[in-house]
Amino acid sequence: MKSRIYSFSLFCIWISIILLDQYTKWIFEKWIFLWSNHPECIDTTHNLIQCHTLTQYKILGDWLGFERMYNVWIAFSLPIHGGILKILTVFLVVFLVMYYLKIEQKKKSKLLDLGYIFLLWWALSHAYERIFYWYVVDFIRVKYFAVFNIADIFISIGAMCIIYYYFSYDKSK
């Protein structure tokens, strides 16, 4: 019974994370960028192009602000897109879930669990967008860096937790 409650709790958290990610993007799409120009990113054959808008909202001068971008490429805008990216996304998420469940979960580390939870759950939110919309909506702009979203922040935190675990705690090497 305890296992079912735990599994149900994880499922509810996962759904909440996806809803939170999609809700923040919806807020920025419908409210923040309501009056800005809306570029067309998908042509009739579903050939995607990288889209930026000219509308930016500055928070801390040029250093931090909001800018709507439809990211059709993989992380850090590496030029992999379309059907290949959909297949790659599904493969990577399934691989990471299986790897975590078969190898990493046995280590019983809360830091490692937290890292994989952040990495996987938020990656699933990106996978959802890539599969159903062909792109991920990014909206937080940092000068000299990138345009990203809430999910990217938590994916990065998850990756940092995993890296920190291996450099600080994993003495099995």
C-alpha cells in the first residue's frame, strides 16, 4: 500500500510539474506577449524554423528580460530538429528513466534522486512540447547567454545535483 501511495504521489508531482511549466508558458504567451508581434514558425509541411520576436521586455536593463522564442532545436540551440529530434527526445527520456531505475536508484542518495527527479520530470515537459507542438517556448532572456524557460532551470539544477554527487559523494570508483 505504501508503494502505491508513493507512486501515486510521484505521478501527481509529475503532472503538477508539467502543468506548472505549461502554465508559465501560457501566461507569457497570452498575457505578457499579448500585444507583440507573433511570428509564424510552422509552415504547412511542418518544416520548422527558429523564431525570435522583436519584442523584448527588460527587467534589469539589457541583462535580464523576457523575450518569446520558439526553440525548434535541441539544448543550447544545437541544429537538430524535426522528426529526428522527436525520436531522439523520446529515446533520451526513456533511456534516462531506465538508467535511473536500474542503476542510480539503488544508491539510495537523496541528492541523486533529487537530481534525476528534476532532470527527468522537467525533460518530460519538454518532450511533451516537442512531440505535440514541434517546439519549446522559451521566454527568459539573459544577456550574452540564452533564452530559456523554467524547465531549463530545473533541468540544469538536476544536472548539477548529479554532477555534484559524483564529484563529492560517489566513492565507488
